[in-house]
Amino acid sequence: MWGRKPKTETPAESEPASPLKEAVHQARVEAAERTSVVVDLRDAEWARLQILNEALDPLFADIPSDVDLFDRGVSRGETPRLWINAVAHVAMGRDTRLYRFLHDTRVGRRVLAESHEVADLVQAITTYVARRIVERQRALDEDPEFIQRVAKSVAERERKRRRWRAIGAFALGFCLGLLCLLVAGVLIATRYH
């Protein structure tokens, strides 16, 4: 219409595909199918973790508001997880129906509970939460001002650490800048000398 030439058959359409091109195409199709299966499995795991998360609502509603030990939420990713706190989470087992309640320690990961049933995991998580609350209460009973004192000292230490890091970064940058200027000056002097 506006001076365009009519489309003609492209050379790729007219030539028969080589066996390698066909094999690469087939491999791409298979990889896409595997990827969609993996995504479907992750979505299924995430949905099962959401069911467990909803079953835990009454437990977390009973936790006193001044107890801030727990930060529950389901995370997506390569391995979906239901986090109870920073060191304990629930992940799905290899068969994707098995719930595994895991606790990260200094010496590695411990399995606290495994079950196919949501009720069993709710009970195990309830026990874990109760133990953490008792540990917190014992620590506060030994030293009631622990939280206020530690929080202030930790904050002050962190401020000092940040200040020294900033000073160190500035000094390092300054020294590297001087070094670069000296090297550039030497290179220029030797080139024109």
C-alpha cells in the first residue's frame, strides 16, 4: 500500500530444517515443559505451606504482643518455606506432601518434626513457640532490665562500628586515589621523557 513490497517466503521457511536444528528445537520444548512442571510443583508446595500458615493463625493470635521473637511468613523461591522465626522454618519434603519443621543451629540443621498431617506440624510448632517464650521469660526473670540495657549497648556499639567503617572507607579511597594519581604521573612522565 505505502510502497511496501509484498511478503515473500523467507529462506528459512523454504529450506528443510537440519537434524541439528530439529533436535535443538525439541530440546527447547522439553526444557520448557520441565520448567513448567517445576513451577507447578513449587506452586503446589507454596499452596500447602499457605494451608499450614492459616492453620497456625490461632496459635500466633495467642502470643502476647510484647513477645517479638516470631516473624511468620511464607517465602517463595527455589525452595518455598514457611518461616516461624529467623532460625526455624517449615519446608516440604522430597515427595512434596511431607512437611519438615527445621531448626538452623550453629552446628547445622536439625529436623524438629516431619509429618504428612497439618495437625501434627501445628502441634510441633506450638511446642517450639512455647519453649521459646519460656526461654525468653527465664532470661528476663534473671535480669529484668536485660532488653533495655542490651538494646542501648548494641545500638551504641553499632554506631561506633559504622563510624569507624566510614572513616576507614574514606581513608582507603583517599589513599587509592593518591596511588592512582602517582602511577598516572609516573606513566605520563616516562612516556614523554
